[in-house]
Amino acid sequence: MYAHIPETDGVPPSREVAIYFEEMAQSLLEFASKHSLLVSKYYHHRAMWQFHFLHPKGGRGTIQIHLTPAGAKARATTVGHWYIDDNQAHTRMTLPQGLIAMEEVEQENLIRFLEAALSRLLGLERSSLTRTSRIAPRQRDKDGSIMFAEFELAQRLPT
């Protein structure tokens, strides 16, 4: 089962994009359900959906699928992210994945495309996280425990 917090969704940038994602929605949501992913649609009103999860080797992972309609076809691009925050040192270790593009997308190819992106992220080792950046200190409750947003609490380990 997938998770979804509708109030965090953006707005599709065009009617054409909305129609295309509507046509692919069942397959995309089945992918999310299969792996227990958190779905976020049209982040910053872009032509993309994101699939968030807790990475089994620590931190959080995201797969983004960008679809650009081109007549009867669409160009699809996946972007994978994995990061681990060190809240004591206020740093984030990350590994940006390369872009992978397909010219023509059909539903069955799209899901294989997403499965491959997820498998690559899950197959990486922590030693691959070579970039380090500073992050703002996290808000803490009265007991000193880090407070997490609803969005963060909704993420689970992928299945």
C-alpha cells in the first residue's frame, strides 16, 4: 500500500500533462503500492511525480519521474536521490544519480523504467554517498527529541 498526503501536491503545469499522468496513474500507483512508497504529485508545479521512501541502509530516498508529452508519445526521465542526514553535525551526505531518458513511453515500459531506478538506489552502498553539505538544525520538542513533519513520518521502508 502506498501513502499519499494530497495537501502537499502541486498543480500540473498544463492540461496536457494532467491528462498524460491521469492515463498513467493506475500503473504509477500500483508501482507505489508494490513498494510501499509515499507519492507526491507535481512538486513545485512541475510535470513530475515523486516516490519517497526510507532507504534500508539509512536516510531517505526519492525517485522522480518527469513526463513531457510530445503528441501521442512522451519523454520520460527518472532522477534518483539518496541522502543521510547527521542531525548532530548538521550535515547531509548525498549521492545524486544520473538522468536516464526514454523517448517513447508506454505504461509497461514506464514501470520497468521506475523499477530499474529503484533497484539502482537500493543496491548502492553508504560509501557511495560522497557529497556533504550543511543543513539547518532540526526543530526539537520540549524533551529535546527531533520533530519530524507529517510528510517525513509517512515514509516507510520499500517492500
